[in-house]
Amino acid sequence: MQTVYSKKYWKWGFCSKLYDALTPESYRESLRQVVRQLPKKSNLTLLDVGCGSGLLVDVFKEQGIEGIRYLATDVLDEGVAHAWQKATQNFKSGEALCFRSDLERGLAVKERSLDVAVAHFSLYTLSDDSLRNEVFRDLYKSLKPGGRLICVNPSIDYDPKNIIEESLDLLVQRKNCFLYGSKRFLVYPLTFWFGLKFIYSQLRSGNWRFYTREEIKEVLQKSGFKINSFKPVYAGSGIMVVATAD
Ligand SMILES: C[S@@+](CC[C@H](N)C(=O)[O-])C[C@H]1O[C@@H](n2cnc3c(N)ncnc32)[C@H](O)[C@@H]1O
């Protein structure tokens, strides 16, 4: 059953900016893995599906990624507003467009218009599997022939403790004692108790969806995709699939 908290979870996170502030480093690392899967071509039209606050744009900026026409959509105005703010700072005028839309009512982009669709932890909270599968079919139709889907969802091994541990390991590599200390003792306890444990409970209760490799493979193949690769990300708590539309 969806509670008020689960319905408003992302909205509150975006409004308060806690979503960005509490994001574990391991999650940002998962976005970096997504960026590594982008085709090495310029002028890519990319749709950030369920863009949230635009963390993908943060990673584009961090990695100096250029040559992308960035389209982003989310059902929440609060997410779209933040993504748009970041996009206008990172992209030239006319290279970015962020808009509100509900994936459950169809994908608001032209058929065969995208080179890449990124769905990073954005489909697992949709109301049910049939709607989710419909979105995969819409994504297939929206990609040009040879276009690429990069999709990350929670895995059956979702584990909040592993996420925090990997995040701390990644921060050790930065050699910044203040950053490490503040995340370890102040930020990540909040991330753990108010973010990750909550998501874990939603996944285990069946309100939200985790996938095994076989399940996501079957869904994508039924939608017409050819699977290129699988990769565990997010300390094994996420599964990244790269797939191609014919
Ligand atoms: C965990 S957040 C991920 C956001 C972003 N992709 C990231 O990695 O930071 C899930 C996002 O999916 C969006 N979302 C959920 N249901 C949606 C729907 N029906 N249509 C569009 N976006 C949706 C939420 O509003 C939220 O921003």
C-alpha cells in the first residue's frame, strides 16, 4: 500500500533539496557508469527519463561531457525545475529542454527521435508492471534504429548497508578528511535511515519494483530491445542494462 510518505517522497526530497544533499556517493558513481555507456558520437539527442533533480547533468558537468542535446522529463514540477536550473547552466541555449510529463500516460517525445534514453532508477516506482512494460515499449518506439537504452533499476540484492559502505570507500579515494567525516557522521546516517531503509521497505513490500537479471532481460526483449550488456552498479543494489532498438 502507498502511504502519504511514499507518494510524496521525491517531491519533499526535491523541494527541500535533501534529495541531492543526501545522495550517496555510490549513486553518483552509478550515474558515472551510465555516462560511460554513452555512444562515442557527437550531437546525441538524449532523453533523461524521470530526471528527478537532474543529477545526470551534474555528472555531465563533472566529466566535461559535451555534444549532447539534453531532453529531460519528470512527473514532478519540483524535479523538472531543478533539472532545468542545472541544464541552463551546463548547456548552451537551445541544447536543453526539461518538461513535465507522466510516463504512465505515454512518452511525450516523437517516435524514432532519440539516440539515447537514460532511465536511471526512475521506473521502479510506477504503479504496476503493465504500466512499466508499456513505458519500455514507448522507449523502444522513441529511439532511432540503433538507438541505445541505458536503464538502471534496483536489483534483488538491494542493500542499504552495502550502499553506504561503498560510498565511504569511494570518498576515501578523494583524500578529503572533512568531506569523509561529514558524510560518515552527519549525512549518511540520515541517508541510511530516511532514504535507503525506506526504499528497501518499499521494495520488499512490493510497492516498488526490484529486478533480477532474467526479469529485466525478458521485459526488454518483449519490448523489442536487443540486450547488449548487464552490469551490477550501486554496490550491487542496482542492475544496469544497456540495450539497442533495432
Ligand atoms: C529515484 S528518482 C530518480 C531520479 C533521477 N533519474 C536520478 O537518478 O537521480 C525517481 C524519479 O522518477 C520520477 N517518476 C516516478 N514516476 C514517474 C512517472 N509516472 N512519470 C514521470 N516520472 C516519474 C520521480 O518523480 C522521480 O523524480
